[in-house]
Amino acid sequence: EGSRAVIFAASASKQGGTAKAVDNEGLVNVAKACIAANVPSLVIVSSGAVTKPDSPVYKFLNLFGKIMEEKIKGEDTVRALYSSSSTN
């Protein structure tokens, strides 16, 4: 509480955390915590291809645990959470 922003720069890796657990659910949990603490800005370090499912980069990265699909699901949920909150 009292922060003006949070930066989310986590992602799934071999060392731990699936794409669903980190890039989707983890991001959504961070967003919910930010909203609950009245943090107005959540900066998400993502992938340039996340909104381009037909791109070669998206297709390649998505081979690794469907990471791109989980990223966009999480990011879409965060946009919906922030648009329906009074935090912004």
C-alpha cells in the first residue's frame, strides 16, 4: 500500500512455474493485490508477439507450455480487472 506502481517481470521457466501458474494466474493474482492495495499502475513486461498469434515468434514461443496463450489470457484478465476497478 502506498506504492504508485508495480512491475511484473516474471515468466515461466525450467527452474519452476508453468506458463499457466506464472504468466496467467500469477499475473492475475498480482493485479488483484494491486487493486486491493489501491496501486494505480501495474506495468507488465510481456512479449512483443503476444497479440500476434499468427506470427512466427508467437508460434515458436507457444511451443513451450503454451506460454503465449497463457500470457494473453492473463493480460486480458488484468485489463478487465483494471477497467472495472476504481483504482485507475
